Amino acid sequence: MEFFCYHRDRAGSLPLRMELLERHWSYMDRYEKELIARGPTFVPGGDAPSGSVHIVDLPDPAAARAFAFDEPGYQAGVYRDVLLLRWRNLLGRTMWDFPGGRTGGNRFLVLGLGPVEAATDLALPPGEDELIAYGPLLSDDGAARLGTAALVRAPDAGTARTALAADGHAAVEVHAWEFGGRR
């Protein structure tokens, strides 16, 4: 089962986040084979992190909860909240397989949250060659579509936003994002 996990930073937690960076990376190294995508989001117009995205393939919701809540930054209080939902990988690849590579262009997390009128089936949007990861956010049992998550290469946030249909989501967030992992 694939899961979308988004840890959102607590205000003022950057020093603690940086102190725990090696422990975070070591923790994620244990999930190297299960990771579909990972990386930090950033505050608007800045280079300070605002959160951490992980898309991971795990056996069940209990394993996903353990993954999200045993993470060292979460345990130490770096994050204000965690969004953890099932996800379906419509591209069938990892971010490391993205034809556009790790560098060049701007990257964004585009997150559309319900209610979603459409069925759990979701078609790829136009411009799919700029999609790094894309799929529906689902309930634990996979029966209800709760939103959509995409990692996109785009010239700007407005263009990235077009990766999601104009309707069907109660709210859409766009965050600057970059490929994660050890540098």
C-alpha cells in the first residue's frame, strides 16, 4: 500500500530540525527501498523548510503510522502536524525515475484536499511529462478519494497549480519543494 505523509514544521523549530537532520536521514535510510518520493517544502519566497514530504510503500496503515510517528523530528517536536493518507501511484515510478532528473526548473508539491466529487479513479492531467509523482489521496480502506497529491516541475506556483483540476477540491495548497535525501 502506498501512503502520502506530510510533516508540517512547527513555528520556530528550524534549529531543532537542523540538529536532527542526520538522525532524520539515517531513519529514512532504513526505508530506502520503500520510498517513492521524499523532500522538504519551503516557506513562501524563502529557503527555510516548512515541512517534509514522504511517499512510501508499506504493508498497511499501522506500518505507515509507525513510519510517520517514529520519525525523529516528530518525536522531538519539530512538526506541528502530520497528514498521513493512502495514496495511489498513477505514474508507476519513483521520483528517481523522473525523466527530468533531480535538477533544473522549479519543483512544487500541489496538494488538493476534499471534498472531492469525483470517484477514486483519477486521470493524469495534461503536461504529465512534468509530473514527478501524482495520485489520489484515499481513505485507509481505499474506498473514498479525499484529495490529490502531486509533485510537479513548473516555472512557477501558478503553473504548478494547474496540475490539479480546477474544481473538486475544497482547498489547494502549492508549496515549493525539492528532491530530498542526503546531499
